[in-house]
Amino acid sequence: MGTLKLKSLSFNIFLIALLVCPFSIRTCHARQGKQYWPMPNKYFPTSMNNYNFAPEKISGDNSAIFNVLDYGAKGDGRADDTKAFEAAWEAACKVKASTITVPSGSVFLVKPISFSGSGCQPDIVFQLDGKIIAPTDSGSWGSGLLQWIEFAKHDGITIKGKGIIDGQGSVWWNDSPTYYPTDDFTYNSSEDLQQTESNSGKLPNTKPTALRFYGSNGVTVTGITIQNSPQTHLKFDDCTNVQVFSVGVSSPESSPNTDGIHLQNSQDVVIYNSNLACGDDCVSIQTGCSNVYIHNVNCGPGHGISIGSLGKDNTRACVSNITVRDVKIQNTLTGVRIKTWQGGSGSVQNVMFSNIQVSEVKTPIMIDQFYCDKSKCANESSAVAVSGINYINVKGTYTEKPVHFACSDSLPCTGVSLNTIQLNSVQESEHLSGPFCWEAYGELETATVPPIDCLKTGKPSGATVQSKSDYC
Ligand SMILES: *[C@@H]1O[C@H](CO)[C@@H](O)[C@H](O)[C@H]1NC(C)=O
Ligand SMILES: *[C@@H]1O[C@H](CO)[C@@H](O)[C@H](O)[C@H]1NC(C)=O
Ligand SMILES: *[C@@H]1O[C@H](CO)[C@@H](O)[C@H](O)[C@H]1NC(C)=O
């Protein structure tokens, strides 16, 4: 049983797993992760529609508990508790399904730390009920770090509890004279290093992500709040079987580049029952992601739920099987958006946005294959292909433009389908404009409000099919 890998995502296999599991419930928890992902067919199988997404029980029952207070943590918000966390981790790591606890009622100052799972037993639980705060002095960050708290190379890792992870990011938002323009800025440029050196004593230019998971399988994050990150709040890189539920992200609308949840090179990811409010994308889905299911999430303020930006600096990007469903988005720049740079390659395929309720969103529906963070980017003919993008039941109010589809001349968007769209302007304003489409092919399955008559029907004629770069 322990080695049974549920490669197939089908519901049938889930049922078989249920029959086999009762005798070893714990072992099954990690394996069951996958069944949360429903196949993102154009319409969900009814079995998945009725599926009960109640959070599974996660526990480290019958196993050892390692409390950071027993390892010398002060929890007074001032003393450096990093060493105590490291010591508690080292002990917990040796015991299968152990629990490391960060108790409520205390505030722990922890410097940049990595909880490495390599050489550790699997299925460790990090029970976070207290508050962890980041240092704000430049000395703690060296010449710049990509993250503050990292969990790397785990096989089964859970963070749960009512606790708070506070990045104390305001010093980063206010301190640096320049902000990185995009969420996918390359941090290791020589310019970066020079700036860092000349600014010694100041915080480095590289702003850390608050909580990052890297190279792990079977990750669960639930219950906790992550707030005031210097940059992204919660990031998954190279992870599989990820569940995030009942999580809060909270940062001011004015905080720059503070994505809520950022996914990269990760597969089989489910995010639900969460409230995400920040200065940038509530969820950002980057290259290498597939089988991502986001539902029952509140988003805003921020930049909405975004796929991309993809294909920067002529890179290849592959994103597929993304479902965003039963989501409320309020006071954001965009609602559901796909953004790609000119000159990239690869593809975005099979995306479903359904039951999206928007409120005072500048542009609720957007595909932008001309994404550019400067005033001008060179025109290029290659592009990240965008196809099979479905919008069903998108309703609510906008403040500027209901729909914006700006697709590549050489590689138009195809298979864009719209069904039951009802978007009203929040008020009369001179900034309002109607739906915009450029080289967007697809179909209106129902009448829409407002009427969207700019979508082209059928398939692009004569346009070059970029078969090589389409392939992902
Ligand atoms: C930054 O690092 C990546 C990966 O290590 C590398 O591909 C890229 O060329 C580096 N960029 C610069 C500007 O050094
Ligand atoms: C996307 O979903 C389809 C089924 O709808 C599946 O065949 C395909 O393997 C999935 N793609 C990835 C990259 O997992
Ligand atoms: C890029 O193409 C657009 C549309 O064809 C055109 O309006 C614009 O001037 C071009 N920009 C550059 C920098 O060539």
C-alpha cells in the first residue's frame, strides 16, 4: 500500500483507494491528495460537481511532538528564536509523522530559515498556532534572499493551525527606491548585485517571498494567515500534490509585487476556501503548471487571478488544465487574466473560468499576448500560443472595460468560448470602453451583456500554426 502511487486521477481509483484505506488511514492521507483534482474537461463530470470538498483530517496522532519552547525559543517577539526552530526541526525530522509545534500566545522572531526534508522522515506536521515574525534589519538578509521561510524536498509536509506568518514587509515596500516591475523578475542580474553592494546598510533589493515550498510532494497548507510579505506570500516551486485551503493572505493594496499565492512548475494543485487580499495577483500561475484547481476563493484587492506573465525574454512556457471556479473577485485590476510576452513560445491550453463573480473590477476578462512592463516592447512574431479558454457565467461590475482580448497577429488566440457573461459598468464614466478583441477566435455560446461582437468565428485562416512551439 505504501508504494501504491495513484498516477491516474480518476474518480474510480479514488473509490478503490477508499476501500483499501481504512486499515491504514494515515498512510492514505498523503496518497489521497490527487483525487481533489477533477479532470478539467470543458464541463466537469457531474460526479465532481457534487463532490464534497470537506477538508480531510490531518493529524500527527500517536506520534512525537516537538515544541519550539522546549528547544529554547523565547517567543517574546524580540529574542532571535531561529536556533530553537532549527533544533526542534532537527529532532522532528527523525520521526515519521511527527509534529513540530509553535504554540499560540507567543510571537517568535525567526531569521531566514530552511526546513529541509532531505534525510527526514515523511509526513511531518508543522502545527502553527502562534505568530512568527520576520526580522526587519538589513543584516539578517545578507545580499538578498529569495525567501524567508522555506520548506524544501519534502515527501508529505503539512502546515496547519490558527497561527500567523508576518513578513513585516512595510520596511521593504517603503525602503527601496526602485521596485521590481514584474513578478517574474530575474533576481541574479549583475545590476542587482551592484545595487546591493552600493546600498550596504539598506535592505537588499531582492525582496523575499514569505513562505516557499520547493521540490516537494504532498504539501498541505491550511488554517494559517500569511501577511505583510515583502514580496510573494506563499510560493510553490517544483511541487506536486499541493492542497491549500482555509488560508488567509493579507497585505495592503498599496504593497508592490505582493502576490498572494504563486505557482511555478507545480502540478496537481488545489486551492480553496481562502481569502486572498494583497497588492498584486491573488493567485499567479506561472510556467510549468498543470492540473490546477482553484475554487471558492475570495480575491481582492489586488490584481485578480492571473496565468502568467509567460514567455519573457523569449522563454518557453507551458501551462495547461487550469480551472478557476466559484470565485469572488472585488476591487481588482483584472479579474481572470492570461498574460504573455511577445517573443515567447509554448502554450496555454485548456483553461476554464466558471462562476466568477466580479465587483468593481477594472477589466474582468483579459487575454493579453502583448504583455509589457515598460512603455514599449519590440514587436516579435513568436508567441506563447493561447487556446481552449472557456468562460462560463462571469457576472458583476467593471469600472473600465468588460472584456479585453489582445492576441498575437502571427499566433491568434483560438477556442475562446464565452457562455453567460453579464458585465455591467459600475457607473457612467468617461473611462469606460466596450469589449475589445484583436485576433481572438472562438464562439459565443449564449448572448452576452454587453454584446461581444468582436470575437472572430472559426479558425484563423492563413495564420501560421506554430506547431513546434505549440508542443508542450
Ligand atoms: C540567473 O540565473 C538563471 C538560472 O540559474 C540563469 O539561467 C540566468 O542566465 C541568470 N541571469 C543572469 C542575468 O545572470
Ligand atoms: C490535461 O488534462 C487532460 C485530460 O483532460 C490529460 O489528458 C492531460 O494529460 C492533462 N495535462 C497534463 C499536463 O497533465
Ligand atoms: C507593433 O505592432 C503594432 C500593431 O501592428 C503597431 O501599432 C506598433 O507600432 C508596432 N510597434 C513597434 C515598436 O514596432
